[in-house]
Amino acid sequence: MKMYEKEVDMYPDIIDSISKKLSFLGYKYKVFKTWQSFDPELKAMYPQVCAILNKDVLPDITVVYENENGERKCLIIEVKKKDLTIKDIGQAKIYTDIFNADSVLLVSLVKIRKSFVEFSKYNDIFLKCANGAQLYTCVLENEHLQLQSCYPSDGGIFK
């Protein structure tokens, strides 16, 4: 099993997994490594967000793709090396709302806590963003995102 010293060490494996999935689906896509800065192409897509927030808000990875209907979609990926916390969920939801993303993927090396799963069944907006986007949690294991076992498992990450 691969050991990651820092979150940034996880990024290449996550990008590889996401790229393979989007290629398999036949989607046109672009992965932006937003943990350091906004790429000029991303700035052109989200001029107000990038101009106003600049380096104040940098999601780890941003993916822009066209789904099967040719609609442009945005996926925010936030990465945590440790067990997920309420603060991590809040941070990912904020990024999604700021970019008006279609979905957000919160990746960790640890499966989502059972108490969070139970609470999400009690509070149906716990893993929903203000814009209605769904927040998904996913485990990075053996250098691969376990996309088939994301929570919630409605298969809607790339819709």
C-alpha cells in the first residue's frame, strides 16, 4: 500500500483516476491543478471568481468537462489525508458554492465516518451544497479512487 506524506502527494493518483473515468465515459475534460494558482483557461471560464478571490480560495483540483449532452460541468475535488471532519465538509461545500460547481468530491484515505452517514440520512442537506450540488465522499486506496463505493452511491458524480 502506497504511503502519502502530504495531501499534495495524493493528487497525481486522484488526477489519474478521474482522467481514466472521464475518458471511459467519453467526456471531453480538462483537469486544473488549482491548489497553487488559477490556470489562465480556468480564469477565462470563471473570471469573476478568479479575479475577486484570486489566491484566497484555491480548491485542490478543479475538473471541467462536457457530459453526454454537451453541457459544461464543473467538479471540485478537495483532498484530505486524514479522517474527514465537519470542517472538511464545510470547506468543500463552500468551494462548490463559490464556483457554482455541479458536484464536489471529498477524497480521503479513510472511509466516511458512520456517524456522518447516519446524520446525512437524518438531515438530507448535510451533504448538499447551497446551489443544490451533491457532495460525495470517496476513498483513495491502492493508488486508485474507489469511485464505485462513493457515498452517497447514487452514481451522480458525472451527470
